[in-house]
Amino acid sequence: MAESLFNRLGGEAAVNAAVDVFYRKVLNDHRINRFFTNSDMDKQIAKQRAFLTMAFGGPNSYTGKDMRTAHAKLVDIGLNEDHFNAVMEHLGATLTELKVPADLIAEAAAIAESTRNDVLGR
Amino acid sequence: MTTIIFNGKKYRHQTNETVLDTLLKADIQIPNGCREGVCQSCLMRSLDAVPPSLSQKGLKESLQLQKFFLACRCNPEQDMAVALPEHELANITAIVSHKEALSVDIMRFVLSFQEPFQFFAGQFVNLTRFDGLTRSYSIANLPGQDNILEFHIKRLPFGRFSSWAHNDLKPGTALKVSEAKGSCHYLLGKSGQPMLLIGTGSGLAPLAGIINDALSNNHQAPIKLYHGSSEPKGLYLVDEMRSLAKTYHNFDYNPCVSLAKATDSFKQGRAHDVALADTPNLSGWRVYLCGHPEMVQQSKMSAYLKGASLNDIYADAFYTTPG
Ligand code: HEM
């Protein structure tokens, strides 16, 4: 079997490197940071880690139902297409900044993209 | 609703309760302190089910594998048989040898001990008095030949332990001391990394320890300390810190007072506001935050946004259990 995307990206170490960069981008983005600032930072970071692990095709992949539930409250307060696009932008920019090869970035983006309907509650 | 089994007896566990709640309600004495999953006083062990992951957060991996968990963070979804940890985490006994006022509401206590005991300046321990009342305090001194521990205990308005310590705890009294915990301490081998330390009130205790550790290990990069208090009389160790700053060119001491106009001897503002305004970019810095939980939370976020890496931000918030 071919090596998984998660391992090709560098596994947990890659998540650790990416979470630092990614979460800072998200918090600095006024379009979406309101979704991320109202809870304890350590908890938020744990969630970002879960997000990236998933986008990297990592071990604890979530089921569609979980994604839907995890974001249902956010949809209630206005989470929409534009917000989703912003997160996709930061994911791409983060991986580019970390010098991940373009084909691996595309694979990670495709995994995140596949959750769009669930995240947006459609 | 689920069932908790302790010492062979069954207790009804309500949906919104922790295991600690359930057992305390049944008049079972479980040691506890902060009730926020920090002090680890309420460590217990599951005899069957795997504990919920939240209740194992912060425990050593070896303990997690043995199904140890924190009762104050454990709300199990299935029946669970639990026990107190068979072997107490190496408590030692220490004797108060010195007591001295540092400021209006902060008292320095020096305890001496005989048994082997390992710690870093800046870590914290749980102190337990004769009747079991337990609180966490940070260690202000460096380990050395003299077998002592120094703590700065702030009197809290309704603090049972701190009031007792200030009023009645006399030299010669014995206290139980837990193993030293936490990762808020100096790291060897990073002598070139600049350090920013922000503390309020007795949060200076661990920071002073860390600074002394850094300087005695010949730390090369800048070390900046911001110590804050609402009023000038709340500042302490001022002379010690000034004299350190004179001796070591890379150590910079900034006392801050939020409710008084700046003078020659302190800056005006909350310590973390002043500190973060002074240092526009924290990329590559190591940041230590000790004191008021709100200050710690806010500063963590700001330091991170100013470029500090998540792994380089250390905080042991003071969890002030009322009573
Ligand atoms: C791009 C696809 C996305 C994926 C794969 C994803 C994945 C995740 C995961 C795995 C969690 C953790 C769930 C948990 O353990 O509780 C989570 C939580 C969260 N996500 Fe997303 N997410 C995505 C898009 C978004 C977007 C567009 C936003 C808002 C702009 C967002 C905001 C949040 C927030 C605020 C939480 C925390 C919710 C809470 O605290 O309960 N996510 N996400």
C-alpha cells in the first residue's frame, strides 16, 4: 500500500508545525476570527490540531456526522461559504509557508474540501 | 445515570457530576484542591473502564496507561469502579524554618526537608496541613545543597489556607509536600533564547526562581521581567530584582502598577499590557506567565499573536480555590 498522506507530510511533527502557523493566521483574519476567540486557547488549539490531523488524512478521521455536529452551532450564528473559503485559504497558505510540495497540498485541500457540505450543515 | 463503585460499594452518579462530586456527596474523603484539573490532588485510578480523555489531561503517559485519572474532571458515560492511588505520589514532610512579610499581603515561607526531593525553581507543589487542607504553591528557590523550599503565599480574602498560613503557621510546624509538578521552569541548553516573564502578585515567586536559575546558568540572551500589582505597596523583592539587574546586563526589571501614576521606580499600567507594548515581536522568544488566570489567558493569546511559538509559552496559572 502506498504511504498515507499523513506520513508523507511528516505525521504528528507536521501537525505541530502547521498548527502554530495556521491558528495564528485564523486569529488574525477578521473575517472569521470571531468564531475562534470565545473559548479557552488551549481547547481551541486542540481543535485546530484535530482539524489539521484530519486534513492531513491522519489517524482519527472524523465521520461526516461528527463534522456536522461540531459546526452546527457555528452555522446557527452565520457560518457560510465565505468563511469556509477563508479557512481553505489559510490551510493552503500554511502548507505553502511550510514548503510542502504542491501535490501534497492539493491532496490535503481535497480532504478538507470534501467536508464542505457537512461543515456548512447542508 | 451511571454507577461508581468505590471500596466495593455502589454510588449513583448523576449525569452532570464528576466522580469527585459523587464521592464527596456520599461523605467519602477524597483529597482535592483546585477542582480544575490542575493540582492533581484528586488523582484516582479506574479498575475497569478506560477513563474519559479529559480526566487524563496533563497526567504522565505512564499514568494514563494505568487508567489513572483526575476525579474532578471525570464524568464517565459508563459504570466505573475506582480507587485511590495505592501508592501516594511520593509526599515528603517539610518543616517551616522561616517566615517573613514580603509585602502587605505576601509572606515568604522557607521549609526545610530531609528526604530526597527533586524540583526545578518555578514548578509547584501541593502543601497539605495537619487536617488535609491542600493548596498549590510555586517554588521560588533553586535546588541546592541546603534542602530548602521557598514559597510566597498571598493572603486571599476568604482563603482558608492562606489566612491560616499568615496568622497561625509558625516555624517548627510540619507540612506535607507533594512531588514537584508542572513545566514552568528554566530549560538548560537554550541560553541564546530571549525570555519574557510576566507575573502579577505572588506570581513573582516562580518567575524569580526561573530568573535566578537562568542567570546562574549563564543565560546569554535578554531576560525581561514585568511584575505587576494594582498598587505600589503590592510590589515586592524590588531591591533584589534591581540589584540583579545591576549585576547582569542582560536582565531587565520592570515593576508595573496599574492604579497609580508612573514614577521613577515603576511604570504605569497592567504588567502584561506594558510588557506586550514594549516587545512588538516575540518570534523566537520563550514566554513565562504566572499570576491572575485572566491575565495569563489574555497574555497567552497576545504573545502567540506576536509570534511566540505555542511550545515556548509556559504558564502555571494560580488556581485560587475560594475558601
Ligand atoms: C475546512 C473544513 C473544516 C474541517 C475539516 C474542520 C474540522 C474541525 C474539527 C475536526 C473540529 C474539532 C471538533 C471537535 O473535536 O469538537 C472543528 C471544530 C471547530 N471548527 Fe472546524 N473545520 C472546518 C471548517 C471550519 C470553518 C470554515 C470554521 C469557521 C470559520 C470552523 C470553525 C470551527 C470552530 C470554531 C470549532 C470549535 C467548535 C467548538 O469549540 O465546539 N471550522 N473543526
